[in-house]
Amino acid sequence: MTTSSTSDNVSFALFIFFGFLAAGVIVAFCCDSILIGMLYGLLIWFIGFIIAIVVAVIVPKDKGSSESTVVINKADTKPISDIALKKSEEIIDMVMEQCSPQEIDITLEEFDLDDKKEITKRAISGVLSKYKNGIEELSLEFVTYIDEIIDYFGVHDFASMDNAIYVQYCQNVTLLKVLNGIMPNNTIDCPINWQKDEHFIMAFTGVVYYEEQVQTIRVGHSSGMSIRVAKGVYYRTGAFQSHPVSESHMQAKGRGALIITNKNVYFYSIDKSLRLPYGKIIAFVPFSDAMGIQLDKENSKTMYFQGLDGTYAYNLVSNIGNVQ
């Protein structure tokens, strides 16, 4: 790559030299005085010669130095080593067997601190991916063990490896704790005014709140005929008969977060916010991508919250009495 660049610069230098030489000859012939023309021609030729030398000799050296530096920088920059990547597979097996953090640390003694953290984060992410589809195999003992690993190696930012896996794991852990009567230690930053002894449990973001709107119209028909009794005067026989028809449709009331606590279900958005105490809720209705809530109120229509895992949300709120 450097040889080719040098050759190109020499060719360009020769082009400049002969260009200035030709220009000098033309100037010499155009002058009225032969002596003055020769002096101008020599001056132009000399300037061209200097420029050609600079292009052919000095510029390639600078370029070669720059290219050499780039190659060195590329060689020095590399991600986690292949050995460390292979080691993370071994650590996954150790975590699955619930080996102590100290045993894992001994296994990683050949690596520096940064590599240890990287390997541990990859291992935890790999382990949690095995529990992303439910809580059947998840236990409180295993959850406590994972927390110990995270604390021991100081890898609380491991969620950045695969956020979707981490979110699913946190949801499963929350449901597991609720089923076992344990109040989850979750937190949220929102402007809701919590009630006394109220604890946040779970939030679903990007949820759309729908209300069923019913509109009643009257439809019907008339019967009979018109009889002309005078010019411009008609007599109509028969009658107009009608009946009410109700039409319903879903109307979006706002997009925000559905927040679950041990005392209430909240919907919070800029357009509309609700607080629904469990004591005033008759039933939860699960759907694949939504959950309906029916209130203990006369003529109350089902409220629908779309944009969440309806089955998970239903299982969570249906067992909330375990931690109240």
C-alpha cells in the first residue's frame, strides 16, 4: 500500500516538472526580448523543479509515517480474548450448578479484573436466558444465589448485555415472590402520590387505555301514502315507526404506564390517570396482549389496557392478596 502511494507521487512530481518546463518555454518565446524571456523561463522551470522535489520526496515520508501509526493502533485495539469467551461457557455451567462465588473467582484467577467482570456478565446473561419463558424452574434459592454472584463481582450493569432477557427475568422473579407471599423490593420513579404502606410491585410501559363507548340512534321507516286534497295541500296516511339501535366502539383515552402496587392498580399518562383500588375491582380479564378490568359499579363498562403480556399481568394481580 505504501509502495503504490510513493509511485503515484513520483508520477505526479514528473507531471508538475514538465508542466512548468513547458510553461517556461512558452513564456520565453512570447517575450519581445530573448534575454528577458530566457530569465522568466528559467525562473518558472526552477519553481516547478522545487515543487516536484517536495511532492516526490517529502510527502511520501509523511504518508508512510501516518499509515504506520494507523496499523499499530488497529493491532492494539481488540475485544475480549477468545480464551475469555470460552471461559464464560465454563462459568455458565458453574453458575447452573450454583458453585460459590469464591470457587468461580479461583477459576478466573488467570484473568485481570476487567476480564473477570466481562466473563461473569456474559455467564449470568447466558444463565438467565434459560429462565426467560416462565417460573416453573425458577426458585427463590436460585434468585438469592444470582444476587450473591452479582454483588461479589460487582457486575450490577450486566443487564446491558441483553436487556430483554434481564427484563423478563425481573418479571419472573417478581411473580415468584408474589406467589410466595414476599413483597418484591422494586422501585420506580414516577409522580404518583402513594398511599400509606403502599409498595410498588411492577409497571408496564407503553400501555394504551381504551374505554367502550356506546352510541344509541333511532332507525325506522314510514308507511302509507300521500293524497292531494287541494293545490299544494296533501294528506298523509300511515305512521312513522322507529326503534333504538346501540352501537359500541373502543376509544383510546391515553398512552402511558399501568402500575401495580399492593393496594391499587394505577394508569398514569399525561392525558388521563386512574387509581383503581382492589376492593372496587370485580374481575380481571386476561387477553394475549391486553388486560381488562371490571369495576364494582353500576353500569360500569370494562376498561381495557393494551400493550402488555395479559396472562402475566393477570397472574400477578390475581395473587396480589398474598402480599397485602
